[in-house]
Amino acid sequence: MASIDLEKMRHKIKSTQWALVDFDWDSPGADRITPEQWPKLKAFMADLMWIEHVGARGFAALAKSAPTETLREIYTYFHAEEQRHANAEMALMKRWGMLEDDECPAPSPNLRLVINWLDRYADDTPFRMLATLIPMLEVALDGALCKFLLEIVEDPLCHAVFAKINDDESRHLGVGFTVMEIQGNSPRYIASMHMLASLLDPRLIAGAIIYFPLLNSMRDNLNELGLSEEKLYRAIDKFEKIGGRTQQGRNNPWYRVIAFHGSLVVDRNNLFYHRPVDLLVTISRMIPQRLLPKPPSWVGELTYQPIA
């Protein structure tokens, strides 16, 4: 994946927008979800939908702090695209009989904590950190999970919808890795000092405690669906390989930190990491619903309706 021309990419993004009305949601194939798949797939799709909104909230924050007008416009489009992905996934859940009337699937406790943190602090998160973390989430959670889903679902419409979603994700990643390399061009000493100052921020420490269990939780969800967690680990490895393909990328101190965390995630033998993080996953699932943060106000904008 070579670095891209951001101005050309901006025009490409504008010319490749799509809408839910582009699909026939009553087309044949909805009955190809097996009874054995249905309950686990419902939980998986609900989490996947909310992960799209984690990405959307991150892109909204990046649009506010982007250093150039071109990047601001690109991230604004990406924000809207992630929201569209979530709505498309809700529409698939409705098609498969997983939602009643205007029901909105509830996020898992871990995802609700992540969403609450982003809603409160994303706009104050350093651009450099967020611009490096989002590509990791796009590779490991969003894009990878979307591809894994197609291995077990035979509904042709699902494949058609995710062809559009995956095309969007490929552009998100192209921009993400290019911005990571651009950031690697700045003096390493200054960039490292900025990073160290951010790492001491209590808000960022709290965010890490919430973020770490997210990857382990998604690993468990893949296992529930009968998919190999090794595929998730290969996706995480992809972040390290692509992000570190150039000297500029390797010079980005946030890339080094996030890639190191990725190496801990894929090493299942590292019990010093996985035992406490798995415990955090368990604890998050035990939190009573009444004690969890209320969903943010924009939740009311979610819809499975095939809007333009």
C-alpha cells in the first residue's frame, strides 16, 4: 500500500458515495441465515454496528483537529461513511429478523464504555495519537471483522453491502497510513516529547484501560462464531507491517506504541498482559445496565431505513 495523493483521494471519495436506497432490501437470500447462526450473529452484528460508531466518533474528532482543509474534508466524509456503515448493518439485522420495529441494538458494556469515553474526550485527544489509533481499529476491528463475517453468511445482499463497506474501508486505511507517515517527517525528539506528555494525561490512561479489553472482547466474539482468532491477529500484524513499511512510518512514536500494544495482543502466551485484560472484559460484562453511561444523544440518528 503506497502513500497516496490526498487531494486526488478527496475527489475519489466524493465520487464514490453510496446510499442504502441503492440496494433492494427485500431481495431473496435473507433465509440463508441458519437457526444456529442467528443468536450469535445478532450479538456480533450489534457489536460490529457500534464499532462503526467508534470509528465515526474518532473521524469527527479528527475533522476538528486536522491540520489541512483537505484532511478536514476527507475526515468529514469518513465520519458520514462510518455512520452509513452502521445504518447498513442495522438494515441487515432488520432484514434477518433481528430487530423489532424501531428497536436499536444495545452496545455491549465494553463498547458502551468506549463510546462514552470518546464522546467526552475525543475532541481533546491529540491529533497525532488519534490519527494513528484509528487505522489500528480500522484494520483489526472494522475491516477485518467485516471480512470475517462474509465467511459464514451466504446472503447475497450481505456480500453486496459489504463490498461497498470494504471499498470505503480501503480508502480509510490508505489515508490513515499516509497521515501516519507524514507525521513521521517531524523531528523525532519533539514528537516523542508530545507523546510522553499525552501518556501522562489521566484521561488517556482511563481510555487505555477501556480500550485494551475491546480487542480481547472481539476475539471472544469471533470464537463464539466459530472463526479463528488467528485471523484477527494477522489483521493486527498488518497494521505493524504497513505502518512500518517506511522510515517515516517507523519514526512516528505513536506508531511504535500502538504496534507494541498490538504485539502484546497477538501473543496469547503473554499471561501478564492477557490475564488482567481478560479480567477487565469479564468485569465490564458484569456491570449492571443501570450503572452504565447513558448512550450519547446522536444514538437517535441511527436507523435501518433505506435513506438516501
